[in-house]
Amino acid sequence: MEGTVCADCGAKFFPPRQVCAECKSSNLTPHEFDGHGAIYSFTTVRQAPLGFEGNLPYVVGMVKLDEGPMIEAQITDVNPDDVRIGQRVEMVIRKLREYGKEGAVVYGYKFRPIANGN
């Protein structure tokens, strides 16, 4: 997961930004996040938007990364009834969608619970 860090105030951002939201500096450099965090909030999707109907129900949550930023992502590899606020998660690469039987397959980040995470 590559984001940015402000060289002036140390604020970290994901996705990457051109200007720091904290101090307004444009002195940002690439930062690689380790992809670990905890579930801050979540919801279970039972009626999916067009193109995402295949794996209902699924969980979408706000994940607070250990390094600061909070991001929205799907929570995967878990029974929706087992998801808990504060649960430790790690970033994984998974298929997001497929455009037809012979179209492009789009991959991106999701989060899954860490074994033995609270």
C-alpha cells in the first residue's frame, strides 16, 4: 500500500496526496504502509450495486491503519457475523470485479482478519 508522508509535519495519507491536509505543504514523499490496522466501523451489504452481486452478503468497513490513516475497504475471508469493531486486519490483494467473461479482471486491496487478532 503506497501512500505519502509530509516531510514537514509527518502526516501520512492513503491514497497518496499532492498537498498535505494538515499543514498545506506540497513537500510529500512516497510512504509504504505495512497494511495492518483495526476495524473502526463496518456494515454488511445484503443488496449489492450492479456488478457486485456475486458474493452476497459481504462486509465493507472503515479500517484505521496502525500508521494513522483511515480507509474504506471490503473485509474479506470472514463470515459477516464474525466481524467486530476493533478486530485486527491485514491488507490483501483480491479480485474487485470482472468485466464480462473475457473482459478485464480488476484487482485491488481488501482487508482480512488476522489469525488470533482480537
